[in-house]
Amino acid sequence: MNSSHLTRRHFFQDCAIGTGKIALASLLADSAHGSTTSPNSAAPSHSPPRAKAVIHLFMAGAPSQLELFDNKPMLTKFEGKPLPPSIIGGQRYAFIRPDAAVLGPRYRFDRHGECGAEISEMLPHLATVVDDIALVKSCRTTQFNHAPAQIFMNTGFSQPGRPSMGSWITYGLGAESRDLPSFVVMSTGSGISGGAACWSSGFLPSVYSGTRFRNTGDPILNVSTPEGIGAGTQRDTIDLINAMNQRRLRLDGDSETATRIANYEMAYRLQSSAPELMDLTKEDKATLEMYGCDPKVPSFARACLLARRMVERGVRFINIYHEGWDAHSDVAGNVKRNCGVTDRASAALVQDLKQRGLLDSTLVVWGGEFGRTPMVEASVSLGRSMGRDHHPQAFTMWMAGGGIKGGVTLGATDEMGFNIVEDEVHVADLQATILHCLGIDHERLVFRKAGLDFKLTGVEPCRLVQQILA
């Protein structure tokens, strides 16, 4: 292996001492009480980081960029007519014919902020923070179905089994908090097509998997102390289980055994840290109103506020999935409904982080898995009308915070919004840029498996999106 690719994680993996013995020494040395440090203890970055944490607002189902960010008046002019074959090329679609009629944008666009970014009337709250965000209107993916595209956006690969971005980041940098998971996942919509593969640790040790926080009841299953079990009994039980696991760790050095020890200890600490995190009664009225959050009602707004609280407590990577943007029918109603749920809280998150001095060290990412077609989807047999199909060739995302230059609009599509004509940004480019903001070189964050060095960004060339970097 090239020495330039060696990292501290490589040393832990490949040295003759063995991961198990190193992990065990750390686990036993933590405290006389027997509590353990996590195998994902903090590690140095490759370069000085601008961001310490990431909040990924994943708009699952794929928002229509043509109703939100990418204004195309020409679509209105040609509405009802098919796109020229020269634009479509050989592209095929799942639910519409290539000669489907054009559908014009359903909402008005205006320019906002000192930067003059063009934003839809459906995003009035985001319009107030456009000078803090970077709009990337030239994103492209290779996947055109929801599950593969969501998995691809998160893992760099279209099939389950690879580590997710949150897993790669916590593997590379470790955790800042002992009392909360370093990688947290929340969902506020109707379900996630890609499922748990989107936050899996893949072939990395399972300690790096995302921890799913539920919307109702206990935030994490199997953490609450069973009825009739006192604190002393609970501590003795965990100590006994850990002693048995530590014995197994000494025998086989299996990283999954170290994970099991760390997870028991994390669960014990979560019994006090999770309820404190989830208790929003200490948030002032102005903050709750800014997010549009009812502390007692699960919502996207509540998840965004919890994400800010997690960042304050050292959580490294937070995924919030809001499923529901799949507008095969009534794209106007779909956009209006979902913006009503997400716009206020998304903008509030940026504003709240900024006023607390956290935006410079927190990277916020907003977007879905692909875009929507300029052509209309309509099917009597499927009961669909005035919708848009999946469109991998062009879509829009925005980023804000640590390492990102605010007030920037990057990229452009053709006058019909079909193809990218300026500054194409591939999914791997986005991933490399996110890692860069955290001080991670995407070429050096590797894991050796089956004789190969795997990376989040894969084997194809990719680049940093320099135009949006501060």
C-alpha cells in the first residue's frame, strides 16, 4: 500500500498487535468503575477541519427542482409540446414516454438576499437565509430509482453492503461525545426506500452504524431500565456482561466484541443522556416558534431542533430523512405540502446555528436522491396527472455552514432544465467535498477488505467542488 494512504485507522487494522488487544487496553483503562470508551475514540483529521459535525437533511423521494430552485420560463412557453429529440437523446423513463409533453413550473420565482439567488415562492423562509447557503443547481447521479439512488447518495454505491457517509466519517474521525452516539438517524416522513442500508456501517465494524432515534416512546429501543430493576442492579448486570465480553475479546480479538462492549456502555449512559437530549422544555418560546416546533408532537421541525441540540452535545453526523417528495402526480400539491412541513425548520436550523456561533463548525446539507423531469407524467390507468417522473440528469442541492461559502449559486441547466450545461457536480464530488469540510481527504480515507482499498467516493475520478468552498 502506498504510504501516503496510511492513516491511524490503517495502523489499528493492520498492525501485528491486533485491534482486539488495543481496544481492550483502552476499554480497561477508562475508569475504575468499569465504564468503557468507544472503539470510535477521537482521531486526527488529515487537514485542519472547517466543520466538526454534519446535519444531512435528506429530502427522500426527490423534490422537484423545477418548482423550487431551477426557474425555467421556457417550459411555460412550450407547455403541452414534447421536448425536441435532440435534447432527450436516448434517455428512457419508468413512467413516461420520451415524447411526453412539457410541463411549466407551477410556482413563481423571485430573487432574494444580497446574492440575488432565485428561489421559489414555496420557500419563503429559506429565502431569508440565502446569503448563508450555497445553491448547487447542477447535481447529477447515475441512479434513477429511489432505493438505489438513496443508497448511492449515502454510500457511494447503489447496492446495500457499503458503509454510509456517517459511518465513514465516524470511522475516520471518531466521536466527540461519550454520552450520545456519534451517528444518529431520524425519520419524519412516510418511510425510506433505501432503508437501513442508508445508514449501515457495511463492512466497517458495526459500532460505526447509525443509531436510529424513534419519533414516539423511548427514542432508542431497549435502553430504558426494566421495571423493578434498580440502578445498582443495572450497573452490576452490565459489568458482568462486559467482563464476559472482555474475556471473549482477549481470546479472539474480534472488533464486533469490542463493539458489543461499547454498545452496552453507551446504552447505560443513554439512560440519562437521551431523556435530557429529548426534553425540549428548556428551549425558549422564541426558538420553538422559529422552528415551528411543538415539543410534544413528532415532526420535521422537532427533528431539526433536536439536531441542533445533538451538535451542541458532540454528535458527529445526523441524518434527518423526510420522505414524501415523490411527485408522480400533482407536483404542485406535493411541493406545497412538503415545503409547508420542511421550509421553516430548515431555514431556522441555519439561523439558529448561526446565532449560537455553531454554523461555522456545522455543515448543513439539503437535498434528495435525484431530480424531476421537465415533462409531465400522466396516466389514467395509474390515476396520475400533472406530475413529474424521476430525472437523474440534473437536480439541485444546497449546503451551508462549516467550510461552505454562503451566497453562491453554482451550475446551470439548459433552457428546458433537462441537461447540465455548466459546472456538473456528481454525487461523488459532493461526498468528497463534505469529507473535505471535515478535514478528511477522500483519497486517504480507505478501508482494506479482500485485498482492496475501499473509499466512500469509489474508484472513478471525482473532484472537490472548489467554487462553493470558503
